[in-house]
Amino acid sequence: MVIDVRLATAQDRSALDQFYAREGHSFQKLAAQAACTPVGGILETMFVVASANDIVVAALKLDIGKDPRIGKIGVIQHFEIED
């Protein structure tokens, strides 16, 4: 089985909705959930998805913050793999 790992785009929204629904979560609530990085607020949020046969089988929410000493940092806030 070939698995494609990439940043999610707007076209992936319905696939993410379906994936999180299968796992018992709400993508809409997860995406809207406020988060903080260890250095403060977030600058942006992105989702990384793994898909096989055009079906999302894993996803993680990545919040990006900025550390004044080292620059941008990424913090994984939620990681889910299909059972």
C-alpha cells in the first residue's frame, strides 16, 4: 500500500471531516480549538495528512509559534491514526 504524506489543503477538508468522524472527533472543533505553544500564542495552524487510496488514514494538527531565540517552532497538538 502506498501512503502519501503531505500538508493538507482546502480540498482536503471533507476528507478530514470524514476521517475525524470515523475516529470519534470533530474536525471543525479541533481546527477551531485555540492553542498555545510553549513560547506563547500561535502564528498559524496546519494539518499534515497521510492518505492511502485517496482516503485519509492519519492526521496531525501542527501549531506554529515563534521563539525569540530560535525562530519558528512547530508543536504537534493532536495526532490521530486510523484504527
